[in-house]
Amino acid sequence: MKEILEIFISFLKVGMFGYGGGSAVAPLIHKEAVEKRGWIDDDEFIDIVAIANSLPGASMVEMSTAIGYKIKGLLGGIVAAFSITLPSMIAFTIVMIFLNDLITEEVLNAVTVPVLAVVAALMFSLSKKFFLQSKKELSLAIIVLVYLGSFPLIYFIRIYPSLVIVAIVAYVF
């Protein structure tokens, strides 16, 4: 029961302080699950992020569910998914009930725009960790080739990232 409570509190904190979806929340999940709690290691975390980002849906929920499941099975997964989304559900309900008529688009933009800079910094931090981790297992030349090959496919041609990942994995194996 203690582990379930720890899962609940950890992912509730991530849900309360995280903003911007899975990629932006991933550094917070990393801090809780890898650095603070030691539930998983960096390699497992990278695998979870990669899988979560290649699946449809909210990747922060998928990441938390996978970690909760690893720690305490089905109940751990359910508790993690519920607790990471609980703050958003509460905030959304409050906004819809009390503030819907009071919040103008200007106020909403004033709140959202500064947060985007913080989200960008968090994403850069996580990207740096992924890059350093991949350098341990792949040469810099391979990393650059994968980037140069995948960026135009995803950004310009608009191929789904999951398809690019599957193609790279298929080519490697």
C-alpha cells in the first residue's frame, strides 16, 4: 500500500506542476521516477518515452502508466494514470464552472505565452539527456545521419514520427 501511495503522490506532483503535454512533462517524470525514486533507470525511461511518443494519445499518461505498471502492476498503472491527470481534471472543471465567462483571450494568452518558454527549456533539457545517452551507444556520425534523415521526413513531408522510428529500427535490425 505504501508504494501505491508513493506512486499517487509522485505523479500527482508531476500533474500539478507539469504543463504542456508529454514531451514537456517528461523531464519532471524523469526526476521523480529515475532520479528521486529510482523506480527505473535512464535506459528504461528512454524506452518508455520512445514508446509513449510513438503511440496515439497523451504520452504523459502513457509514460506514467508504464512506470506505475512496472512498479505495482495493473493497480500501479491505474493509480499513476489517474493521479497525473487529476490536477488537470480539477483545474479544467473549476475553469469551466466559475471562470468561463471571466477569462478573456488576452488573459489566456498572457498566461500561456510565458509558459511556452519554460516548456521549451524543459524539452531542450530532456533532448540533451537523450543525446548524451545515445552518444554512449551510437557514434556521433550515426546520430547526425539519423537526425538529418528523420527531420525532413517528419517536418517537411509530415510523416508520422512513429513510422520514421519503425523504419529506422527495421533498417538497423
